[in-house]
Amino acid sequence: MTRLKKLCSLEGVSGREDAVREYILQALEASPAEIQASTDALGNVIAQVRGKKRAVNKLAFVAHMDEVGFIITGATDDGYLRFATVGGIESSVIFGRRVRINGKYGVVGGKAVHQIKGDDKKKEVPFDKLLIDVAAENKQEALNIAKPGDVAVFDSDYAELYGDRLKARAIDDRAGCALLLEMAAQTPEYDITLAFTVQEEVELRGAKTAAFQINPDIAVIVDSTTAADTAGVESDKQVCRVGGGPVISFMDKRTLYDIKLYDTIFETAKKIGIKAQTKSMVAGGNDAGAIQLSRKGVRVAAVSLPCRYLHSPSCVILQADFDAALKLLNALTCEFAVMDELA
Amino acid sequence: MMDMISSLERLSNAVGVGGLTQAADEAQSMLGEFCDEIERDALGNVIGYRRCGGENARLLLLEAHIDEVGLIVTDIDDMGFIHAAPCGGVDVRALPAAEVMIFGDKPYPGVICSIPPHLKKKDDKDILPDIVDMGIDVGMNAEEAKSHIRQGSRISFKPNFTALDDYHVSGKAMDDRAGVAAILYCLDILKEQQTETDYDIAVIFAVQEELGCRGAAVSAYRVSPDYAIAVDVSFALTPDADSAKCGRLGEGAMIGRSPTLDNCMANQLVKLAEENDIPYQNEVMGGATGTDAESISDAHAGIPTALLSVPLRYMHTPSELIDIRDVQNVGRLMALFAEKGGSGL
């Protein structure tokens, strides 16, 4: 898991994926497989990986490099940085957190709970009341630390929890990037194309241009998805479970998935003896939404890792789900590359 | 001289949630080089003495609390999530997705559950659940959790000390390791300068302040000083707070003024600060200060007590923020008081 650890330590808020891209290009370069990698105008990395055999269908696997975070919009006269969120972050996970910005640290907080009365003590602090404290004396000092347009991330490191659970900030979707790099670490059975996309968290924008260039027959989106199997959540609201294996989507807020691919994935999982699950709610969305509508249309499937506390500083996944997803993706290469009846 | 940043790192990363002794052990070992005697009382208070050698010397108590806010395990549910009650007044707004350490048969890292957006109802959108309902994820199923963690196990925020720059540091438990550090800094000044003091000095690092200033009451009774200075943290201004009710970060030691505090001592501290160019700010409170100062001042037949505070932002969150110059100024002021304070009283 050193690869995932490294990937999660890099900062790559949407539009600023440079460090992640650089690492991915190096990792692809180091692979013994025959790989042609390029970067497009938006910053997507597209890698053609030559397999042992030629694929009948042009098959793409897609993971996004970017992560949610904060973008600085200005500073107050008394030296606090104003910010907007990049991607969907709940205000409830921001208060009291430390952030990293341009190699420095800041704190997001407010007045002491002691100075708040009654039920307001339990009230989430809305975004418009949140500022980043960089311990600056005044506006200029704050702007010396970060200018409008600079970005920040939660200060949260990679850690292993009990029972092979992994906790980090940017698991969504560095876990997907790590899976794709693992697939390319040896020569795959068939030719595949890997796309490491930018700007997923801001309207799936990188995937749109990546899909246009790749023009695939089939695209498998490898992402991280909300597992709500947490304290006090009834089973019908849990969406999916950590430990239940990779999550195969039939529908989410952006995409109605290809039913044949969906069925084939479950059959394949059964055949290779791994657990797989689906989402029990129509929620979320990923790059499939953009890719399915590329050019004249693309068949899409999603294989996601169940992840608790998504878009928080403390995303949690299970090693076993990661390992099962890798097995499944490699098996799907063989299935999808030669699948017929793709009218 | 004592390196303030590394000392605060060592102190604040140690855990002192009510009942855990790691922070007290750490503070006691740092206190060792300044004291002639050190003891630990029945509740776990650390008590040290620095004798001045004078006969019938009066005794000055310097006190800071060693405990910190945290949680205590009340239940483990069928899915293995840990449920916990506050052990001190943690800021519930800072809990969702916070990282914690659970002190079971060994320390286990955990994450406090946050509610995913799709499960938020319109009407409860901005009200957080009760702490005990939030649940903490340690990655265990119920059986595993019950074998490693028990009801009563303590939970702290994950140790996370960080320096923002040369002067500002952030982390858990700056409340009140900043006070502990200020006292150690004072003792270090007295040692380095080989200052002769009028007083014997007693130091108390008190337990259970966050649960109602309990440790200070029994330890002050035991020590029975002639004068006392309690050192705690207090509110530093943030943009959303009432500026009349806050001190300012980086603007010096906060000298407490309140009906419960000794006014002569406060006057003396102000005089010393002004004479020696030590930055200070007044902190005026209309009643009880809510600190150990009250439980010290009403021990025995009463003990004149002053309160010095280090201004701090984001109290009772994992990211408490202080300026180390304020800690040093509190330490300097106490050292001056120990040296010259007697004459003014």
C-alpha cells in the first residue's frame, strides 16, 4: 500500500492535480509494461497499455486524480483567509480542522463553545461564517501566505486503523488511481487504456475531454463511493458497506449504467470468488456521467471502493475491498476486451 | 533556556483526559529538574516544591491543570461502533470526522462518524446529533470491540501538535498545557538566573479541572499555600466573537480581575508587568472565573489567589491555537512575582 500512501500524501485539489500527475507519469514510466502515456490540455493523463493480446473492444479504465478542498477567495482586514469549497464538502466536517496551504498550516474555527448559548452549541457553523486562521496580523500578512486562487486541503495523514482499514484525506479517488497503476504494473492480458482525469469533483470536466480523445467502446470508472454503514444508520440507508467488496452501480445521480456490463461484473465476481455489492440508494455520481455521453455514446460501468466519511479529512476504506477490486478489474479486462454483442 | 515549542509539543501530545496519567507523567518528569520534592496525591495531582532556604518562608503556589477535554466510552453497539459521553466540555461542532485515540487495552486510532449528505434531512440540516449518538469507528466488529475496549475507556483527540510559524502553535490540549509550560518556563527563569526568592514555591499540575475544578481543591488543601497563582487559558478574539469578552492573541498575559480573585495580587502583577515591559491585558469577569482559581481560593480558611491566562483560540477543539510569546510572558510575570512580589502585598 505504499503506492496509495504516497498518492494520498500528495495535494491535488481540482484544477491543481500537478503533483499527482507527476507521480502517476513516473509510476507508469517505471512499469515494465509497454505504455504510451500523454497529458492533454486539461491535464488528464491518458496511457495506452499494450497487453499480451489485442482487444476487440477499446476498453478504458478511468480514475480521477483530483480531490475536494478549498480555494482562497481573499482575506479579511484582521488577517483571516476567506475560502470557497472545491467539490462537495459538508460544513460540519470543516469546523475545528487544520488545513494545509502552500506548505503552511491554518485552522478553521470560531468563537469558543463556552461563549455560545443553548442549542446553538450544537449548530453546525455555516460556510459563510468559516474562515482560515493562519495567525496573520493583518490582511497583507495573510495574503503573503496565500493569494486568491491558491488552494488548501485538510491536514490529515495516511494511517492504518485496526483490521487493515486505511484512513487518509484523498482516498477519493487516489484509491482508484492506485488500482489503475497496479493494473499497469505488469503487462495486462489485453490492450487497455487508462485515464487519470482532472476536475471530477467539479462537474466531471476532465472525463469529458479524456473520453473524447480515447473514444472507447467500454469505460469502467474506478472511484470511491459513500459507505454509510456507520453508527445509527438504518440498513436501508447505508448505500453500501465497507467489507462488502467492490461496489457496482446500476444507477446514480448522473448515470444509468449499461445493464449487460453490470450483470457481467457480478458474474465475473462470482466466477473469481470475490465479494461484490451494489448501491442500495440512487446517490452520488462519477465520471461515468460525462463519459457515457461522449461522442456517439459509450457503454459504462462503475467499480467503486466503499468509503466511509467521503469528502472528510478521514476517509476510511478496507484493504480487502481494495484487493478484491484489483482482482475484479483484471478479470474484467479479459471479459470486456473480447465481449461481443456490442451492437 | 527551555525550548518552548518542543516543550509544548511534548506536553500537548501526551494524553491527560480525566483518569489517564500520560500527561501528568510527562509534566512530572519535566518538573523534576526544578524541584526539591515531588509527590503525586490520591487523585493524581502532581505536586512539587522548590525551597528557597529561608526560615519560615511563605509558600507561593503556581497551579495549572493537567487534564484535557475528551470522551469516555459508555457503550459498544452491535456493529462495533463506540459510543461515548463527554469527559469535559468538548466542542461538539468539531467532532464529525475528527480523529481520536481510544485507550482500550492499548491505544486504537478511530474516526468519529460524520453523517453523509444524502442522509441529512432538511429540517435537521444544521443541528448535530448528541455526542453519545455520533458513534466512533475503530474498524472493529462488536465482538472485537468488546474484547479490546470497555465501558469507561477514555478517548482523546489524536495528538496533532503543529507549529504554524515561529510563534504560533496548534494542537489538542493547549488548554491547559500552555499553563503547565508557563510554570515550567517561570521555574526555568528562576533556575537560570539563580534568582533568590522570598517564597518557597509549590507547583500543582491539577487533575479534573474540566470536570469541575476538582483536583485543585484537594491539592490546594494539601499544600496550603499563603498565596496562589492559577494559570489557565482564556478566550482570544476571533472574528465572530464579542471583542469585549475576549483577549487578543499575542498581546500578552491576561491578568484576571474578578470578585473571586485577590485584587492586591492582581494590582501587583500589573505593576510588575508595567515596570518590566511585559505585555499584559486585563481580563475582567463579573463573577466566578470558571477556573481552578476558585477552588484554590476557598481552600482552608481562604487563600489569596490570582489568575493569569494565556489567550487561546478554538478552545476545546482538536486545533487549539496559541502564541508562545504569551506563554513566555505569563512565565516571566510569575518569575518576577516570585522574586519581588512579596514586597507589594
